[in-house]
Amino acid sequence: MGSLLEQTLIEVVLTFTLVLARVGGMITTAPLFSSVEIPMTIRGALAASLTLLLMPLQWGSLAGAPAITLQYVIMLVGEVL
């Protein structure tokens, strides 16, 4: 088992990727942002920026490290859908 700092960092990264998956899915499917005229880099930057803005709201509910990778993949797919 790692240190408390290492465990917290893992939880923050996992939570960040879950929030990014949800925001990225929203940006990809939203009618305003899914237009072909908006470059993918702009959509990606917008998704990352919104995720950074929303992360402080998630500090109280950080995702714990799943026991197996398959659990994390299932959570990630659930957020995208």
C-alpha cells in the first residue's frame, strides 16, 4: 500500500478522468458544440477547462481506486454514455 499522498493523487486523477469523460461526452453531443465548424482542439480545450472548473465541486466525493481495471473502464463508459 502506498502513502496517503499517493492514494489521494490516484483518487484525484481517477475523479478527474471521470469528470472529463462526462464533460467531454456532453461537449461532443451538445448541438452548439458538435458543429463541424468548431475544431476538435477547441472542443477538447473547452472540455478540459470545464473539468478543471468543476473539479473543486467533487472534492467531497473522490472516486476510490477500483480493485480491478475493468471496474474503472465500466465507470468510464457509464460517464460517457
